[in-house]
Amino acid sequence: MNFGSILKSYLELNDLEVVLKPDGKRAMETFGSQEFHLCILDVMMPELDGFSLAEAMKAGGLRIPFIFLTARTLKEDQVRGFRLGADDYITKPFDTDLLLYKIKAILRRGAENNGSADRDEFSIGIFLFNARMRWLRSSTASRTLTAREAELLKMLCMAKDQFLIRKEALLKIWGEDSYFTGRSMDVFIARLRKYLKEDESLEIVNIHGDGYRLSQK
């Protein structure tokens, strides 16, 4: 049994309906006959590789969330994947439970925030946050955020009560995942915690070094 079949069986055991295709060309053909909520792409698929398939999906107007799951570990490949619009880029070997957690988080986000990717305004506890104007307001104070602070807070709001993947945020906001950009993001997370501390029910939780969750107690 190959890797794709094993992963398909695992996901089906966890109540997900899965369609497995052996190459990118057949996968692209299938999009015309069925509706999908998420795609898992291997960069090194035959016939049509994962990057090319993602580009074809984008060119064809297919707005389906997708994850790259691949043995290609170069930073350049990861950056390319996120620039193509990937929701995550996972390299082998990987933890199947964490993969399942990420898949379900993306599916919930799609179901709960249908059409909300272009939202600019969010209600966070006692705060009102406008990402485009970059202000954060409560009944007693108003603060203007930097561009990166606003983008990071928006990503946290989009994934509220779920899971914002650390690597995804680094690549989308800083353009790379390195030790130095990671430390920079830690500083930004600390700033956002300080800005939100007026509402003691709000917290930004660090999840095992893999990401963050904005939640309300």
C-alpha cells in the first residue's frame, strides 16, 4: 500500500471523505465533476506537479484551500508554496495527529468564515479592530498599529479559537521562516498581548511552539 492510500485510510477513519488521485493531471480533471473543501498536494506528483496544479487551480478560479504535503524541504519551495496561496506547507516526516488538527482547523475556518477573507473589521472582546485602517479601539482607548502588527492580529482574528500556524504567519508577513524572523514575531506577539491586556478574558496562547490561538475565556 502506498503513502497516499495509507493517508486516505487514516483520514477516513477520522470521519473525512477523501478522493485520492495518482497524479496532478487526473486531480485537475476531477475538479470539474466534484466539489471539494480542501486539497492535499504533493509537490512531486507525476504528470502535473503540485506547484503547477496550484497555479492551474488559481488560473481557473478554483478557490479551494490547499496544503502541500511533500518531501521537498528547501526554504525556497516553502516560500513558493505559500506565495501560491497554500494554507500550509508540511514536510515529511510529519505527525499525523497534527496534520489532522490542521486539516480540521482549515475546514472549520472555511465553514465559519465563508467569504470573510476580505473582512477588515473584527470584534475582539471589548475591542473593535480595523485591519485596513490599523486601529484597535475600546471604550476607553484607541491605538494605531504598525502594518505587521495589524496583519498578525488579523490572522489571529481569522483563526480565532482555532490555530494560527507559526510558519504560515512568518512566511506571509515576514517572507521567510528563520531564527531571526521567529524572534521578531515573538516580540510582535508580546506587543499584541500587551495591547489586549485591558480585557482579561482575552489571551494569545502559544501552542507547543507550532503556532498561536487567540481565545476568549
